[in-house]
Amino acid sequence: MPIFDTHAHYDSGAFNADRDAVLAALPAAGVTLVVNPGCDLESSRQAVALAERFPHVYAAVGIHPSDCGGCGETEFEELKALCRHEKVVAIGEIGLDYYWQDNPPREFQQMVFRRQIELALALDLPIIVHDREAHGDSLALVLEYPALRGVFHCFSGSPEMAEALIKRGWYLGIDGPITYKNARRAPEVAEVIPLERIVVETDAPYLTPEPFRGKRNDSRYLPYVIEKMARWKGVTPEELTEITFANGKRLFGLE
């Protein structure tokens, strides 16, 4: 049963020692599709380069809210050029991050987010949203654009926020934190997410699921996330694997 990891950062320095070996091993481990999102122009270029080298890897390109300081017309133009690559399937990881005090000002983050949303709409691409401690503004902003589509990566909002997004046709990304003991809200969110709106992610090298928490994450740990969500949704892990694979392909236009 093939698995689709819809969000993994294999361009990260955490994979410098064995990146090629890890990526080459994924299909034999059942992971036959991966989307690698960029967080700035350099990591977006690296994501495209990895997608060129590995048939099962696709790229998303974008400027993360924590990395958007100083972003202007030159950066937006380069981002637009990267989007022309045939293996770029989304704009991301983009959004709002109010957690870190030294991040760019909220208004500036919102401007950069809007510009990338408008680019996605112009190019008919989905977006991958990073939303940390910014649920209200993130939801309000994306709902301003009725034609916008995409996924809220590592969704951590309320069941009510999930329902508002689902009503608009959005997907919600489910990651390792659902396996943690302190995942109190996750079961409530799981109740309201229809199966056809779930995609699974690692966010590798981060957010490693139990029982491997603390180690470097990679796509081969996704079955632990799938197993937990399948239990909550009352389906078998095999059924959820098949459903989330189809969902990911539909989200990123890989059908």
C-alpha cells in the first residue's frame, strides 16, 4: 500500500550526511510520493533540485513567515520563476507565525502571505499554510480568497476552525504530534475531519512520532501517524493509507 508524505524537508541540513541514501530508500519502504516544501528562495531551489533527481519527489516553493524579512519584488519575481518548473506542485511553506518574538512584524508577514496567495491563484496552484499561534488571522486571511485551495500543514487549530476550512474544500495535514501524550485537541479535530480531507505528513526532520520522539524524522515513520489517526477514524491503517494517498494526489494535481 503506497504512502504519500505530503510535507518533508529533505533539503534540511539534518540530512546532509545521508540525504541521497534516505531518499533512494523510500520507495522500497512504501513511500512512493513526497512533497518537499521550501522555506526561502535557497531551500526552494534545493527542493526543485531534489525533485529533478528523484522521480518520487515533488517540490513546493515559498517564503516561510519566519524567513520573510526583507522580502520584496526581486524575491517575488524569483519565486514566480521557480513555479514554472514542471515538478513544482504548490506554493509553500507560507503563512503566519506569531510564536517567535523576533519574527518579522505581523503586518509584514501578512503582506508576504497575501502576495504568495495571489501568485498561487494566478498560477492555479494550491498553497501549503504554516500557521503557528496565528489561527484567527490565518483563517480570516485565507477565507478572503474563495477560489484559494490547499492544506493547513500540521493543523493545530480548533474543531470549529477545521470545519470552516473543510467547508471551503481545504485539506488538513496530520503529523507526529497526534501520537504525543499531550495531544488533547487532536482527537476532537479528528472527529470533524472527513476522511477525504486528511493528508499525512512528517515535517521531516521534525515532529517525529512516538515511540521515536527525539530522533530525526523521515517518511518511513509515517505508518505510526496513520495507525493513530485510523484508530480515531474507525478505519484500518491500510484504508487510511489508501485514502490519504488519493487525497494527496488530488490536492497536488498528481492524479
